Amino acid sequence: MPNEKASQSIPFRMSDEDFERTARNQRSQITALADRLDSGGTLDDRIEHALVVLALRKLAESIPLTQKGKQGPSPKMCPGTEALCYAMNRIVRSHSHGEALVEIADRFGISEVAVAKGIKPYRQAAFAIIGTADPGNRMRKQPK
């Protein structure tokens, strides 16, 4: 088992310039070691061996045992703009409520429910910009 005392940090203060110089030196040494290993080289001494072992252990510890609640970044949908697209699809292109939602959802790779919830506060204003009332969620009658 590694020495517990060695893993405890010892607080001391150094100037910002000295800290930066030390950090750059450490980065340079670790990068050089990684480059050497990447090109087929070997570890030269016990310090390098200990550094690699420590890095691998820290990497192993960083792997989560459970999934996060949400996977991936949130979609970058502007609900006001998409409410206007929804309104245009409903009025100009005579799409049903569902068709208009599916078109937006497909563009962002999200569910129709997420789109509907996102644009709901902006729908009335979007239809007002177009100059017509929101037909609601019912099907539009196709012209004969």
C-alpha cells in the first residue's frame, strides 16, 4: 500500500510566477515521459514508474460506477424561434400540430414532448407575429 503521508498535501505559498514556472516544468516532464512511452520507450527509474502507477490509479478512481441522470449536453433550442417555426409550419405549410412538432424535434434530436413544452410559452406571440390566432392542437382542415 502506498505511503499515506506521501499523498497528503503540505501547504506552502509560492509566488504566482514561481507556481507557473513549476507547473510548466511538471507538464513538460510528464509530456516528455508520455511521448517516450508512446514511441515504444520504457520507464527509466522508480519515480517514473510511480508516476505512471499513480496516474492509472487516479484514472481508475475517476470512472463512475453509476450513470449520470442526463446523458449528453442539453439541446441548444431557442424556444421563441422554434415557436415561430411551429406557427409557420401550421399556417403556411398546413401541417398538423403533430407534424409541426415532429419536424422541429427531428432537427434537434429531441422528443416532440420536449418541443411542445419548450415552445408553449411562446406560441401565442408567434402566431400574433404571423397575424393569426393559434389554432391549438387540433388538426387543420385541408383545403378542398
